[in-house]
Amino acid sequence: MKTYLIALAAILLAMVIGNSYIMISKDGIADNYAAAHKAIADIKQETTTAHLWVEETISGHQHATFNDFWHSMEKVDAWIDLLAQLHAQDGVGGQGMIDAVGRLRGFIKSFRSTALKRELNAEKSIPDEVSDLELDIEFDAEFKEIIDICGGLDHSLDLSKTEAIAPFRIANITLITLGLLGVMAVFLSIWRAWQKRIHED
């Protein structure tokens, strides 16, 4: 009987340890993907803010300057770096993350360049309105591309997260199933041993 109880305790302990490891691993993955989603949301927010700073500065808003734009873009760079770091260290997002980060950096570079041209044009004694109109169209198009890339990356991360967590869910179900079968086997053995003892008595 003692042997059966030890086997039962071992099975239950293995289930607890195994499921604890699985839950910790799943939580770690979920935390990394949550950080990536937050970074994307902040990129969209800061890029939108930067876009507004340029428009308000050119329109003559007294509390807006191009320095505000550059400050917002520094934050955007930091969030993009975080996305790259999450992929490099933990594999978050897979190849889709690498591609999206590369495209983001490219459009952010163009976005900055167009903003600088608008700044230089605004600083002229007589700004070129035609030139600024063309730059404004280009600026808006680059802004839209950045937001679209972020939206696509958000969706891609959802799919990647599901794929990353799937093996742990399968392992969890498998471990519980095997554990329950083991417990049933132990109880069945105990019952048979008990029946045998009764008959022998």
C-alpha cells in the first residue's frame, strides 16, 4: 500500500511541477507579446502627435514648434528599438516582426526627412506654398503608411502569439491527461490489491 501511495504522490507532484512550468512559460510569452502590442500603440500615438506638431507649427500655433516633432520622433525610435529587442531576445513576432520593423524604420526615415524639408521651407522669409502643399501630401502619405504597418503588425502579433502558445496548451492537456490516467492506474492497482487481500483472508 505504501508503494502505491508513493506512486500517487509522485504523479501528483509531477503534474503540479509540469503545469507550473507550462504556466510560467505561457505567462512569459504573453508578457512579451503584451509589451510588443504596447510598443506598437505608443508608436502610433507618438507618430500621430508628431504629425500634429508639424501641422500646428506650420499653421502658426504659438505653443507648437518643430522641436516638439523631433522629441516625439525620439520616443518613436525608442519603441521601435524595443520591438527589435523583443524579437532578438525572445523571438517575438517571428520573421513578420523583422520585416515590419525594417519597413517602419524606412518610412520613419522618410517621415523625418519630409518634416525637415517642411521646417526649412517654413523658416524662409516667404515660404513656398506650392512646395509645402506637395510636401504636405507626401507627409500625410508617409504617416498613413506608418499607421498601416503598425496595424498589420498588431494583427500579425496576435497570430504569432497564438502559434507560440499552442505547444504549451497541448503539453498542458497532455500532462493532465497522462496524470489522470496515472492516478486512475494507481487507484485501480490499490483496488485490485485490496480485493486480493480480501479473498486471501
